[in-house]
Amino acid sequence: MAPRSPSEAMAAGEGELELRTAIGFNGHVPCGLICHPDEEHILYPLGCAVVLQHLKTKKQSFLYGHTNMVSCVALSRNGELLASGQITYMGFQADIILWDFQKRELLARLSRHKGKVEGLAFSPNNIFLVSLGGQDDGSVIVWDVAKRAAVCGSPASARSAGNATVVVCPSSSDHSFITSGNGTCRTWELDVTNRKIWPTECKIVNLKRVAMCIKVADDDRHFYFGTSSGDILKVNTNNKLMIDCEPQKNKFSLGVTALLLLKTGEFVVGSGGGTVALCTGANCRAVKKIEVHGAVTSLTCRDQGHQIFVGTNECQIYCIQYPEFKEELVAVAHSEAIHDIVFPFGASDLFVTCSKNDIRVWHTPESKELVRIVQSNLTCHALEVTRDGDSIISGWSDGKIRAFTPRAGKLLYEIQDAHSMGVTAIAATSDCRHIVSGGGEGQVRIWDVADKMRRLVEILKEHTAAVSCIKIKKNDQECVTASLDGTCAIWDIVRYVRKQVFQVKTSFKCVCYYPEEYQIITGGTDRKVGFWEVVDGSAVRDVEGSSSGSINGMDITSDGTRFVTGGDDHLVKLWDYQEAAVTHVGVGHSGKITRVKISPGNKYIVSVSSDGAILIWNYPDFQ
């Protein structure tokens, strides 16, 4: 299902959750990080939105309109217009949206490409917009910006060549542009009168190289493109001949993935190996180098180049001071799906998230990463912070339970072979003496962690598929476990016996106790929010929680008046518990929401998703 716009939510009679801030950056989009000419903003894609962020105040604005992931962005030279393209499903049209930067308004929706929009470029005077289709489309289209209509189009590359992946416009001509990619490099001339574009093949030695980025010199006499073989080719714009290939030695590891031409005549080169180099001279000799985390996908400069921003495919943004060439990490985000989120007991200013390779502790008011705990090549599926705040308990894909200190991320202890098919759910008792864990094989296990032995106390067997969620009663004598096999079980964890079990045709993804603990609520793949009696496991009622897709996460306020859900429909929904009705909707995620939490004191709602985004919402004032 396509994400709804805020206006659609309001039309349904629901309030709109106010998005406070978003933590995330899609570093997989080539040239996706752009500095605005006003020198005050940067813009970048995040899921189905484009984020505009003020560099000093960190205030964010969001451009919503796409129905799927943003795949490319382009900014006009004067900064007045912004264009963004998206991915869609094979055979379906992939939209290009034209935006007014100052007004933050959608001006036009341009639809001709199918599957994916690979690249975008504005002509120097904003007269035309050139768009490049993805692998399943293979076309290049020129759009008249004023008329909001296509002028003409053509296959982007010859049949014998590979796919074109990059498009750029020169600095002086509105009627020419350049495309390149896998075994193809073309310059194009636009004939507006006859509504045609005419390609000319560039004569390049060893064209089997894959062009990963292109930059045109300010005087338009030459253009440069970085290749997958780690060198930079210089091409004469007039005769279309390659005149240089540098460096001859010490080529850039894993290819030249980003290029920046400075006013001084120097190059800044970004590589797939994570190197950012300042190069000078005809031989592209690197005079200064730094290393960043991940492959460089974006290079953009502020003002005349005194600050250079770097974006990587590990979803990190760096700022390099020129000419010192010293880097500062200015933004971080998860680059993989986030599987769980938890607030420490009574603390709304901190929360913890987990994903592939790491656990991260965040400061909520500043949206700042405080601690990162790295476990390479492993995935953390579940988290819990003990009531005393002394440890972060985590469940991992290798079947181990690991406990870390929250401040330094130091490993406190490790329980080997906790579950044979990975630890998929975890919870800790309020006295911090016991852990209840669930595994991919369906077992529920109780652990004594009060002493240094960390011994297994009991194995509870009821579920036949992965345990997805565990919640423990306040008195530490009972817990409820939800499983993908369609069962929820209520356990006595003092006598280690099952008290109740109920089953429906769904895969349960989440479960919560009502604060007074006489009812529980559930969510799963049947798209329903279920209300159940704890005493006998009987169904009280169920309501439709999602119009499409599973409900993957839920949380409830401490007074039980409201609860929140999130799932495959990309919507965060705040509910009135007694009425079982949605009161507010949060629109912003483009990936499937995996978990959602209400902070202690009902200050924030934090939702996380499969695209690595963390969205922090202001909790509505119901007074």
C-alpha cells in the first residue's frame, strides 16, 4: 500500500501526529546528499520523503509525495527547484516530482518511466529537466519545466551496450547533456523544434569500464567520469575523445564512486573503499586522504568549497573542512532494518535501537547517537534495558544472549547457545534477577542472571514457530508470549506452567498488557488488533488495525488510555483504548514499521522501520 499523505489522514477524521525529527539518511542513492546554494540547508532522501535540513538549527522539513523509495534527487543551479524520482514495481510508472524549494510545495508529477527513475539533471537555466530510466526502462526523457510536459525521449544507450546510470548537464548549454554507465558514454543534443534528441558516442578506450559518476568542468571544455576500475577519465566535450586516464598507479579501491571539482582546480575523489582524497595536478595525485565508514556515494560542497559534505552507503554524513581536510562525523543512522526499540524505565530522553551489526543508544531531544555497540556480521533481534538501568540485554541471530553496559557498551556477560535458531524475543523481570527469552525454534526459556553463573532455570514448550514478543507482569510472576504460529500463551513463571493459551489464524507479531493486567492486546498478520481476557484467554473484541499488511509493533501508555500501533502500511496510529478507535495518524515512513514505543511520561512516540529510519513524533496534547 502507498503511504498516505497528511491531508488524507485528516480527511478520514483523524488527527495528524506531529513529526518532531527523523534520524536517517539513504546513503545508497548516488549523489543523494546536496548542499543548497543558500549555504544554509542540505537535502537528502529518506525513504519516500526528501528531507531539507537547516545546517545550524538542525530543523527539518519533509517533502512527501512519493509512494515508494526515492531513488534520485536533483537541485536546480539557483536552488529554486528540486526534482526527485522514485522506485516502483516492474511494469508500473515511476513518478518524478517537481518541487518548489522555498514554498516546500509539489509543483508537478511527471510520469513516463517504468520501474525506476535512475537519474535526474536540470539544464543550467532550469528550462529543461532530463530524466534517466532504470534497467527495466532504459530511456532518457527531456521535460519542459515550465509546461510540465515531456519534450522527447529516446533509448539511453545502444542495444550492444549496457545500461546508462548517470546523467549530467553542462554549465552553459540548455540543449545538451551527457549520459554514461555500463559500457556506454554519450553526449546528446536537443532539437526542440523537431522534438528530437541526437546522441553521439564518445570515443573511449576500454569502454567496458563502468562509469559511476560524472562531473563537467566549469568551462564545459572537458568532462570527467569516475570508473569502477578506480581511475578518472578525461573527455574532450567538442570532439568526444578521451584525452587522459589517471591515476596510472595507486588506483582508487573499489572504484571512483563520487567526484567533486573545486574552484581551485583540485579534485575531491570518493571511492567505494571509503577513501576521500584531495587530488591535484594532471595525474590526479592524492595530496591528502581521509577514511570514512562505508563507500562514498555523495560529495557536495558548501559556498566556494570551504566545507565539503560526504555521504556514504553506511548512511553516515561527514563534514570536511577545507583546506585542512579534517573530517567530522555530523550524522549517523542505521543502514539496515531496525528490529527493536526500548526506553529505559522512567527515562524519556534516551532510547536504544538494534539492527544488523549493532546496538545504538540515542539522546531523544537532540536525536544524537551516544553509544554504538558493534557485533560484526550478526543481527540483534530483541532488546531490553533492565529496570535498574545497569545493563542492555540483547538477543542475537547466533543464538546468544549478550548484556552490555549502557554508557560504555562494554560486554558484561554472554549466554552461549541460548536458543538453537537465534534469540527472537527477550524480557527481564523488574528485580533484574531473571531473563525470559524466546527463540526461532519456538521455545521460551527462563534464565537466572543474579549470580555470575547465569544458569538456565526452565524451558517452556508450547509454540511451534518463532517467539515474536514477550511481556512480563509487574509482579514478575507471569508473562505472555506471542508467536508466529498463531498462538499466545500466558505462563506462570514461578511454577513454570502454562496458564492459558489462545490461537487464531494469524502470526502474532506483538503483544501488550493493559496496565491493570486483566487484559492483553495483540497484533499480527491478520491486520486486526485483538483484545483478550487474561483470566480465561477469551476474546473480548477485535478491530481492523490496518487496511493492508501486518501489525508489527504496539505499545500502551502507563494509564492505559491510549495505545499505538505500526506495521506494513507505513502508518503510526494512536488509538483510544476504550473506544478502540484511531485518534491520530503519523505519516512519514516508507519502509515497513517494525516496532513503535511511547516514551515514559507520554512525551514522544518513536517508530522504527525496515529502511533503517527512526521517526520521533510529539505525543499529542489531549488536555
